[in-house]
Amino acid sequence: MLNKTMKMTLAAVSLLAAATMLAQPAGAQDKKFKIYLSLSYSGNAWQSETANIVKALAATPPYKDMVDLKEVISGTDPQAQISAYESMVDDGADGIISFPISSTALNRTIKRGCDQGVLFFMYDATVTEKCAYNVSYLTTGFGENTAQALVNILGGKGNIFLSRGVPGNSVDKHHTDGAMSVFNKYPGIKVVAEYYSFWDDRTTQQETAKALAAHPDVNGIWSQAGEYGAIQALLDRGDRLVPVTGENSNGFRLALSNPAMQAKGLKGVSSGSPPATSGYAFKLMMEVLTKKRDLKPMNIEYPLPWVLAENIKVCEGDRFENGCNAFPESKVPSSFVTEVLDPVMLPELSMKSAIDGTAVDGATIQPLPKEVKEAANAPGINCEKCDAPTDAYKPYKIEPIVAN
Amino acid sequence: MTSRAQNTSYIALPDKRANAKINRETISAASVAVLCVAMLLGSRFISPSLGSWSQVETVLTLGSFLVVLSFGQGLVILSGGLDLSLPALITLGGVLSTAWVGAGNTDAVFLLPLVLVGCGLVGSLTAVGVVWLKVPPFIMSMATSIMVASATLGMTNGTTRGAAPELLTDLMKSQIAGIPASILLLLAFVLFGWVLQARSVFGRHVYAVGTNVQAARIAGINVTLIQFLPYVISAVCAGFVGMMLVGYSNGATLRMGDNYLLPSIAAVVIGGSSILGGRGTFLGTVGGAILLTTLGTVISAIGLNFGLRTIIEGSIILVALLVLRDEFFERLRGFRKP
């Protein structure tokens, strides 16, 4: 009887010991940085690329053993993202890297997190809360620069379409305000149709087709993301193409550099939102967390991609090497956003990382350039109660032609 | 004299009143068509380029997606159900035909029908839930929708790879004897849908089940089967719309079906069908779909801001629906014969 009790006790003790031993590595894991990746929604190429490169970087040594990354997708409703942030803060997150769905709605929650020592890094879209880091290209003047490029191509006169983003979105408004500030300077430029394409190729194609039915004589299209759809709508209609400015889809870049398309009249520039900002933001955050960089919360600018037809070069491998900046049709879908790679900021990544979120074999995390560029103020977008610089909406990528 | 009247009393006398000769559903289908043409011609006032053949081509091409989709939705509604899983199935059909079949695939002729079979299987999942487990169609099809959408998201990791198989681009982009293939496809589909819904035994059975399940059962109809099949057909149609969209825009996205759910129901209802089932014609639905597309094209040409345009669009849909209701014709009939 006693013997039996002893045996039981022994068994229990050994079990306990085993459990403690198992718990040991788990205890060591506490030293891992707990990072949350908070997306608003997933479902377009741009969004998933931003998430995939963060995952790939977190799986690249040495971060592989230092980071515990969790992804949360909360949909297009600010309320859902607020409650997602709340749970992350309560869970003891070290850092939250996020695409914020609203520039103002999340502020209170972010402030609460900051007070508990959580680092907030926003990419692409921004928030006006001062304790968060914003990493974005938004202040680099996508709207006015592409508009100026279109005006220059058209010689200052012609009928144009505006293919916009999501109605009521601050980013769409910022881009369009920038573009209109340029178009309004040229009396010869007439906006004959303006439609919302929800930053989506298919919607852009259908909306452009509708606009073309009413205005077949259009001379140029200024487009936000979804630009490849505009080209397809033009092609559906016949042989004549017109100049199109747009963002960074692979399909658009291949079309711009295609001599057959150029012969039909396609000209333009590829610019706009680079998914690479998420990777840059993640690496910055890790450098701050590992005390390799001393950086106070601020608005950080990511340079505006600006690729003219003559500078488009198709890559032979899976990386941006030797100045190449597009991939063959056989490797990526037309909606793939090429500016997810950056040979200087993100040399660890390849096109494959952007598509499936895996680290590149043999790659290790490289330090970022020391300099961080502070972004200009954009009221309501990256700061509250602030003034925009006096030269806001002034094109700088291209010399404006004289209005006549 | 009396005996003769008794002998024939079981034969219903034909209703010889003039307005009874025309089927009320024919009237609403015809009025939808008239509205479309009027709108197309009227749109010339907005822009002189409108109302042209090229605009008709645009409308028919963009409308063909909605026509095919609302055929399936219409059948489900006719049988007394509702299908909310269409957007997810459009995406599934689209993603499978780009990522799994893809461009340059010589077996596309065999693989594309397999994709449709897959969509049909998903549809039968919804049907099992609705018909056997008695889950309300609204909830069941929503659940299928969420599951399928999440599966496609997981499957693709967010990036839909591949391009359209040549078969599909030919279907949507090529021309046969100067007429766009997409329009011929639309005509063929309308003919097929009309025969299936209005002239086949199956179609008649769907009407019967949608009108009164008990009566249909007593009449010897296999009610379970007739409630089951519309969901399968609807899912296959949605998958096919996914393929058509892939052919049209040479690629798939995960949100490609999002804009089609409400229009698919609206087209059915505007076309004169009852949302409660048992009544409506496919030709009416076709009219409804074309009307919605025409409206979208014309509205987008008005140089008003987006909010105002959407308000106008909503109002016109509402007016169309009110005017095309049965009660409106009943009332007209009443005015004519006080």
C-alpha cells in the first residue's frame, strides 16, 4: 500500500519535473519580441505583399529566433481594428506594425498602448497620434507629380479621366487634391469623367469602359492603383491607346515598356504606393527594439517610386538586380505590385518572399541606412492641428510646362 | 338546356377580356426592355457619344456577367430560397481558372469544366444545409460564402497567380463574323436559360415548388431534388461568371465578386419576380440585369459628384421597381374598366 503511494508520488514528481523542463524553453521564449502585424483587410495583391514581406523578414536570421510574429486581419471597419489593438496591448505586445484603416479613429487606443510601452509602426497609411511612427510615401506628392507628367505628355491640353480610389478615403482625397492642383493650372485640360475604381484592376476596367462609352475621344487617363484595368479597357475598345499615369502594377510596367503598346500611343509614368514601406517599417521597429537605433516617434518618408517607360527593365532573376524593376508575365500576375522590393532598404527579400511570405535561403538581415527622412506635415493625415508646408502640392519630379 | 349547361360546367371559360390575354409577366419584361431603350436614346442628351452601337456593346458585355449570375439567383429565388454565396463562388471560379488552369494550358478544355464541377459541389453543400438540415437559406449560403472566401484567401496567400486561359480570353474578346463573341455567348445563354426555366419539365417543377411546397409534393414532384438543384445551378453559374470575368480582364482577384451580390438579387426583382418565390420569368431578369447595367453606364457619364450619382441611381431603381409592380398594372386595368 505504502509502496504504491510512494510509486504514485514518484510518478507525480517526475511528471512535474518533466513539465518544468518543458516549461524551461517556454520561459526562455519570453525574451522573444512579441510583434503583432495588424492588417485592415487582406484580399488584394498590395495588402498581401506588405504582410508577406514582414513575415519573410521575421523568418530571416537573426530575427528568426528573436521574433514571435502574429498576424491579425480585422477588416475594413475601424471598430474591429480598435478592438484588435486593445487585445494586442493587453497581451503584452512589444510592437505593433500595422496598416491603419483610419487616420484618426485609432488614436485613443494607440495612446493607451504607447503609455504601456508598446511601439506602434504604421506603414503606408498613417495616423495623427503623435506617439506612433508613421512610415509612408503619402507626403511625396504622388498626385501632383503624376498629374504634371500627364499634362506634359499631353502638351497642356486634352480631355482626361480621373480614375480614383475609395470614396471618402483620406488617401484618395490627398492624391486627387494634389492632381487637381496641377490640372487646374491648365485651362486646356478638361476632366470629362471622374469615377471611383476602389484601387482594383477589375473595377477600373469596368468603370473606364463605361466612361469610354460616353467619351471615346479621351486623350489621357490619370489613375490611382488599378491602372492596368484602364489600359485593358482601352485595348478592349480598339487599337488606339492614350497616355496613362498610374501606380506600380507589373502589368502596367510591362505595358508601358512594350514597343507594340507604345506604337498604339501608350505613354506614361509608373509611380505610387510602394508595399516595401511595410518591410522598411518592420526593420526600423526591430532596430529600435534591439537598441541599435535611437529614434523618437516621428513621420518618416519613404521615397516615391518614379519609373518612366524608358527606365523599365525586366528582371532575369527574382530580385531587383542591375537596375531592373519588373518581372516577366510568366512569373507574377499583372496585379503584382513591383515596388515591394528595394535593393538598398530590403536586400534580404526576393519576389518569392513577397508572394508567399518565405525567407530567402541564406539571407541575413542587413542594417538599414543610417539616415531617416522626416516627412512633411499633412494635416489630418499624419498630424493634427498642424500646417502643411507652403510648397505642398508642388511637383518636383518633373519640370512643369508653361500653361497656355 | 339545363342539362347542357351542367355537362360543360367543369370547363373553364376562356377569359376574353383584352387585358387578360397578355401575361402580366410579359408586360413587365416588355416594360423593362422599353425602359432600357428609352434610357439609351435619352442618354444622347448627356453626351452625344452615348446611344451608339459601341455603347450597346459595352452594356451587353458588362451586363452579360450579371445576366448569367442572376439566372442562377433567379432559379434559387423562384424555388423559394436565396443565394448569398455568389461572390465567393465567382472568386473561386476565377481563381481556379487562373491559378490552377492558367494561361498556355493545353488541357483547359477539360480542366475548366472540372472547375465548374467543383463550384457545383460547393453549391450542393449549401443545398444540403438548406434542404436537409433546414438551415435558413440566408444563413446557410452566407456560411458557405465565408468558408469558400476564406479557403480561397488561404489557398492563394492573398496573391492570385496566373493569367487567363486562352479559351476564356477568346470567349470574351474574339469576334465571330464581326460580332463580339461575348454577345453571342450572352444570346446563347439567354436562350438556354429561357428553355430551362420556362419550357422544361424541371422549370415547371421549380415554379410549382416555389408556389406551394405541399401542393407540389401531393402532385408527385420530387420536392427535395427540385429545391436542391437550383443551388447547384446557381453555384455553377457563379463559377462561370468568374471565368467570364477572368477572360474579360485577364486575371483574377480575391474581391472580383464583391460588387455582384446585390445587383444579382435586384435584377431578379426588377425583372418582375417575387422575392418569395414561385413567380417570375428569366426574360424579365435579363431585362432587369441589362437595365441595371445601362443605368450604371449612363449615370457614370453624368458629370455630378459620386454621392449625387448614387442617389440618382438608387432613385431610378426604386421608381422602376414601383412602376413594374403587378399592382401598378392592376390599377391601370381598374382605371380602364371602372
